Amino acid sequence: MSNDSSLLSLILFTPLVGALVLLFVPKRQEDVIRWIANVAVFIGFLVSLPLWFHYDTANPDFQFVERLPWIPSIGAEYFLGVDGFSVLLILLTTLMGVIAVLSSWTAITMRVKEYYIFLLMLQTGMIGAFVSLDFLLFFLFWEVMLVPMYFLIGIWGSDNRLYSAIKFFLFTLVGSVVMLLGILAVYFYNHSVTGVYTFDVTQFHQLSIPADMQWWIFLAFFLGFAVKVPMFPFHTWLPDAHTDAPTAGSVILAAVLLKMGTYGFIRFSLPILPEGTAAFVPLVAALSIIGIVYGALVAMAQRDWKRLVAYSSVSHMGMVMLGMFALTPVGITGSIVQQLNHGISTGALFLIVGIVYERRHTRLIAEYGGLSKVMPVYAAVFLIMTMSSIGLPTLNGFIGEILILQGVFVVQKTWAFFAASGIVLGAAYMLWLYQRTMFGTVDNPKNENLPDLSMREFVTFVPLLVLAVWIGLYPKPFLDRLETSVDKVMMRVNSDYTPRFAALVDGRGPGGPVVIEAPVRGGGR
């Protein structure tokens, strides 16, 4: 493993330090509170940038590793590290933290101090889950995220906020408890084989757990992670949580929190339980396809702007899961890229609806129309992010979708057909939404004098617009950071897979372009 300084700890605890500082600021000084929160997340973003610039794309090991004893009596450690999967998600998390704070500047006027403390605590919890290589430490951060998100929805949400907050909490908590049983099963099996008590994820990646045991553990992990994705039929908490959360809460929920579930599958389920994963591919693929089509069809029927975007997430995350469980290098790569793309485009779409909601205090699509005439800059940003969401070539969404379709097609052409139908339906409901809200005449007098984007609001969109174009035109830097990590997962789920880097297998050098290869079932190492 590649060792470095305490960079990951710095990234992890910077938001928490900001939250602690806010505890000592009088609640009347609201502008000071906002600036401190903004500085905390901005510093957190800046200190995360070395992960991008100094990440060694040819090194298959975890990098920037930190390891200290934590609870020695049970073998738990403060064990941090990143690979290509987590680097991209950490950078997305720190960036969306900045955007969430900026978007809350004028929207949050009640209990401002408590709001930003919870937002910063949430940031630390999300980063902690992405950097943890100790399973118990991961579970701790996984659970820590529940509390601030519960309060963000329950206190600063809209009309049905208490119902939505409790529903979110209970769904996630039940899944987490079952997942904990799976973690303990792996923990005790590892001890029975090695004689060592440890929660070391890298050690668990080397285990050969009996197939029948893998199936039960996979189901435990599946429930915990599928609720968070969320996959059909565990998705019912998501539309309510999105609809009733404040704008920043919806942005963080869509851009980062949903990725915790897909990250859990790629980090734990696939490499630790390769035979269990292969056994449940048909089930996961079926649920993913249902989610893709169902989410898109229900989105088309929505009259609430925010709820439409929420159901689009169900469809998009179904696409991510289908690509991942194709168990091909291209499919897995596409699923990770599409997670990043979904965070960018859907996070921006929630910002877009939040801006008009702040001005009009309604999310009904029928209340709008002709906004491009009164808010031209807003309409232009909305158009770009709409095209990003539906996967227009030259924008980021296209890259993830084409990789997923390629990876799925070689395994099962029927799956690819349903995935493609979800893309078509996605274009239909997004273009319908844009046409209804941006084009036509301004029939509602309340819309005639709506102000266009302020400088602060426009600045929140700039990094998302840049990333949408960058990934769409030149995705290579992002794909390079994923290649060795994808190879490591593929070597676990497919015993016949040939890795593309010499560091992963003696005598073999980089293999050039990605090789599309169908998985061999039950071939875990």
C-alpha cells in the first residue's frame, strides 16, 4: 500500500472542525456563521485536490494510507485509504459541500447556526465512509450520516418534513442493522480461518468464503446498500425525502448520499463475495431494469418539479446498478462514471428547482411557463444540465451511458434494450419538463418579474457546468483513475480475467484499451 501524510484525516475532519467552531459563535451573528461554514467547506475542497493531482493511476494498491490502533481488543483500526473509486467520490463530496453551503446562503433564515453545524457533520460522515478501510469504521460513518440528514429534513424541510425524515431514518436504519449482521459474519469467519480478529477490508478481500455462506452475507449487504441506492422496491423513501428536504439537503442526497449504496456494492459485495454476487446477478439485474423503466414512467406522470427529478434518480441509479452487475470491466467503469455524472447533473437540477422555489414558493410545473423570457441565464443553465441528464453527446451523461450499454450488451442484449429504453424515456420527461417551464408565454403574472440568477447563484453552477463539458469531451483523466481499481474487482469476480497492469500480475504490462469481457459465474478467487 502507498503511504502518505495525514491528508485523508485533514480532508475528513476539516468540516467537523468548522462545525465545532460554529458552536462558539453566537446564533445572532448569522452572516459570520455562513462565512465560517463556507470557509470550512472551501478549505475541505482545496485540501482534497491533491488526491486528484498526486493519485498514481498505475498503482493498484490503496493510496494515502493512514493506519492507527482504534479498538485493539476487537481488532478495529483507524484505517484510511483511497483507490480510484473513492478518489472521484471524495472530490464530488467536497465540491458538493461547497455548493450546498452557497445555495443555502439566503434560503435558510431559521436556526441558521444549527443548520450549518448539521450540514458540516454530514460532510464528515460522507467523506469518512468513502475513506474507511476498516469495516467497523465504515459502519460508524455510515450511521453517523443518518442523524444530521434526519434533522436537515425534519427541521428545515417543507410541509411533510417530519413524515419524510422519519421514513428516511427508519428505512436506512433497518437496512443498516441487517448489513451489520453481514459484517459480523465476515468478521468471525475471517477469525476462524486466520485466528486474527480484524475488520481490515483489504484482508476480507483475500478471503475465500464458502459459496452458501456468501449468499446469505450478500443478502445482508444487499438490503443495507440497496436501500441507500435506492433500488426498486426499496425506493419509496426517496421521493418524499427529496421533495421535503431543503434545497441543499436534496443536492447532497442526490449527489452523494445515494452513492453510498453503490459504493458499498463495489467496495464490499463484489470483492468479498464474488460467488454470492454472481449468484444474485439475475435478481439485481431484474430489479435494476424495473427501477430504470418504472422510475422513468413515474417521472413522466409527475406534476411536482422536485418530485419529477427525484424519480429520475430512481431510473438513473437503476442504470448504475445494471452496469455494475454486468460484471464486465466496461460496465463497472461506466457505472462509476455514471455515479459521478448523476451527482453533477441531478445535483444541478435540484439547485435549479430550488432557485425558482425560493422565488415563488411552489414546485408545481403548471405554475411556470415562459421563464426563458424573464430568466434567460437561468434557462441556459437549465438547458445544459437537462442535456447532461439525458446523455447528449459532448456532455458527461453520454460517457457513462455508452459505457454501461457496451458493458451490458455483451452479457445480455435484453438488458441493454431495457437500459436504452430508460434513456429514451429520460429524454422524454426531461424535455417535457423544460418545454413546460421555459418555453411559451408568461401566462402567470407572478412570473413576470422573477429575477434572473444572481452572481452567487451563477457561481454555484460554474463547477458543475465545467465538469459536465470536461467529462463529455475528455473523460480520459477520470477513466485512468478507475482502471486499476476496476481490474482488481474483476480479478475477484472473474478468475479468467486478464488484468491490464503489470503491477497486478507478474510479466504482464498494460493492455491498452479496455477489453469487453463477459463474466465467468462463480469464479471468485
